[in-house]
Amino acid sequence: MGEDSKLKVQIEHKGLKHTIEGAPEKVLRAINQYIAEIYPAYDIVSKLIYSPDYLALLDEISAFVNLTQEGQPILLRSDLPTDQAVATILLAIQAAFKLGKKSSDDAQIEEITKATGKAQKTIQNTLTEMSKAGIVERVGKGSYRLTAAGTREVQETLKTLREVGEGGSEGDRGPSS
């Protein structure tokens, strides 16, 4: 990777200049930290506003889904309930969009069906229920995306499932005698 993977950002504000250089995810974190130092209110507001860190999010959910180079999601866990599988696929598509790998953050029912391996009617029924619950929104005929609340809920659910999976080995089967 080398030089191509480095990002350099210069911030100029009220006569001050600050340059940040390095890996993109580190630069973005450093920018947030710098702004928080300059604008203490920004730090408070940023705690109230949910704005997912998609690089960290993809790392958290990598046990459940991967992305191809083209941004297509690959579900790794066929044992997930349909609603979690659908939400995981939509979250991966949203992340792929934010990372510039897809042209939109929504998915057609057919794409979700293919990625989950579930029946199309099951996917349609699940999306209807998820829409009623405010987890997804319909953005066109047969096209859906996660809402902000849905993104947060899916992130928390998958994080919990991952933690249970990592700690769910022999030590979690109950008290030993």
C-alpha cells in the first residue's frame, strides 16, 4: 500500500494551521480530536448525534458479513434469523456506500434475497415488519435502506452476538461444580 494509502489534511482556522497525515482512519479520528479541542461544544454534541464510524463498524461486524471489492455483501452466518440477516446485509451495503464502493445505500429485494439465501416472500414479509418498526425505510419500488435508528440497533445486536460468540465457549455453559 505505502504512500497511496496515506491521507494528508491541513486545517486552517483563525490563523492557526494544523496538518494531520497518516492512514485515513487515523486521520479522521485525529481531525475529530482536534476539532473537539478547538470546540468543546462539538465534543458534547458529537456524543448526542449518532454518526457511525464505518471502518470500526465493519471491523465489528466482520464475523457476520464481508464485502467484495465491488461492495457486494457476503453473509457469513446462515444461522441468523431472517430479520438479523436482512439488517446485516443492509448495514454492509450502507457501509459500502459510505466507503465509496457502492453508488447508493439501498438494496433491492432481489439483492437481499440473493445475499441472505432466504426466500423472496420471506424477505418481503420481513422488510414490511422491519419498516413498521422503523428499522428500515422503503426508498423506491422494492428498494430498502436502514434508518439511523436501524443502523444503531443492528450494530448493537451484532456486537452483542459477536461478544456472546467469542465468550460463548466452554466457560459460558453454566457454573462448574
